[in-house]
Amino acid sequence: METARKSLYNLILGIWIVAVPVTIVGMLLSDPPLKFLWGELIGSVVSTGFAFHIYHTLDIALDLDSDHAASRARQGSMIRSLVTMGVLLIGIFLREYISVIGIFTGLLGLKVSVYLQPLMEKIGVKGT
């Protein structure tokens, strides 16, 4: 469990490390820049929540038999998919104030952070 918690913290750290340069570049390329900033922040916060949700879902699934564990994992995945669609829809309705592309790139931060896990384990959270 200790290893899983460290991986969770490294995953979250990776999300925010990826968010910083993406936000800077996105703000330079978008007009107005604050629209992209809000979108990226929302996407990154939701990605952080997804990381916690994945950790919690897997923690519960590991205590179940294989059939119920698979069902629980599918249920968690469906919830995250619905939240993703909901956040993007809210972004579309509020596109005057929030960049949907910013939200999308913030959500992709979780995916990129997963690929950065080997590097994050070398430089990431050592204690706790």
C-alpha cells in the first residue's frame, strides 16, 4: 500500500509538472490568455481528482474477488468518463470564459503523467 501511495503522489506531481509548461505555452498562443489558464486549471484539478479516484477504486477492487473487482473497475471507469464529458460540456457552455482546449489539455495531463512515471519515481516523493 505504501508503494501505491507513493505512485499516487508521483502521478499527481507529474500532472502539475506537465501543467506548468502547457499553461505557459497555451497562454502565449491563446487570446485571451486567462481563458486558457482557467481551462488548464480546471482540467488539471479534475485530473488530480481522477488520480485519487483511480487509487481509491483499485484499493477497493483489490479486496474483492475477480468478477466483482472487474465490475468495480468498469464502474469507476464509467464514472470518470461521465465526469470528463460533463466537464467538457460545461466548458462548451462557458466558452466565453473558459477554453475547452485548455480543459482538454489539463485532462490529458493524467495520461502524460502516467508515461512519465518511471522518471517521476526517480525524482518524486521519497517519504510518506
